[in-house]
Amino acid sequence: MGRVVAIGGGELNTTHSINKYIVELTGKKNANFLFIGTASHDAEGYISAIRTEFESLGCVVRALCLTTTTYKDEEIDSILNQADIIYVGGGDTRTMMKTWKQYSLDKKLKEIYEKDTAVLAGLSAGAICWFRSGHSDSDSFNCGEDWEYIILDGMLELYPYCLCPHYNEEGRDTFDLMISNIDYDGLALENDTAFVEASGKQFIIGSRKDAKAWFFTEHKKQELEVIICSDHLKKHYGLE
């Protein structure tokens, strides 16, 4: 079907080799890159950092700012249609999905995946969105210090799993118990790792040698192979 790179977390400098891989998947030298920062309320500093990172990789960068700008439906369609890469930023997943549904962006992104007209990518909230559900800290944005992690539904459901990002961070181990109480499988990604679908294959990549990921099924936890990003990644996985 489509091309997806869902990053479990990290900083732009620690995920640089994954970011480079995202750009390589387009097969273009000057890819049109669209950043969707809804989950961070279109924070200017985040947009600026994304612009610096992906312009350094040869991209032409643009942002779709749904929380600070009003768009007509045809304007959004035009912006999406020009993109070779659509990258979703991290932040408040619940607010992001609520905003997307107001613009039918969730449906538009699913159509892009089905037609494979752009590489779909993102980090944290921008990774959760491609799955059935996610282990989310969205309550932390509204409840002050009195909050707990939740399983948040209502994503795009390109993949039938519950995704836990930032699995190496404090508090994320609550996912182990929570996933055991739902009737479908889970995937946990540490920072600097990413779930990839490309050329009909699904696998995990990482930007550091000790990066890890796990799959949860039938109350069993299985560590997955993580392929470290390198110049040979595309060749080894038939992506050239």
C-alpha cells in the first residue's frame, strides 16, 4: 500500500539518520515536505526546528497550521497534493485528532496512504496517529500534575495495533499492563526507533545501535529486530 515511517520519539538530531531515510523514500532530490504541527498547536519553535532539519536534507518545507490559520477545504487538498512527505509532529494526540476530524484530515491522509502519493511520517503523537490506538499522555496537557497514561482510540487505523512511543522513558512501562487488558496486539518503540512500511514490507529501524522495540501479542512480549539506519538500508530491504 503506502509508505509510512512512525518514529517512537527522540530529538531531531538523534533521529537524523531516520529523517534522512524518510527523504530517501521519496526518490526525489528536492522533495516537497509538509509539516503538520497540530499536536503542538503549531508552535513556531517546532516549525522552525523542523524547517532547519529538513531543509538541510534538501527539502522544500511548508507547514499546515490548522490551529492558527483558517483554511478552505480546497486549500487543504491543494497543499496535501503538492507534498512528497507529510510529517506529523508530537504533542497532544487527543486535541490533534479532534482538530483533524473537523477538517476531515484523517480521511484525507488515509486516502493518501491508499494511493501512495506521499511518504507519511511523524514522531510520538505523529506516530500514534497511524495506528488503531496509542499509549498517550494527552491528559497531561489538561489535568496538570494529576494525570495518568491512557489508551487513546480514534486514530487512522492503518495498522491494527496499539502503539506505545517513548517506551524507554519513565512511566511508559504502564503499557505492559494496559495492553494485556485489551483484545488486540501492541507495539512499543523506544526513542530513536521507527516502524516502517515501504515496498510492501514492514520492519523496524533505529538511529542508534542500542535502540529497541517490542511486539505484544496474546500476553507475550517479544523483542523485535531493529535495523540500524545506514547507507545500505535501502538496498538490503529492496527499497531502491
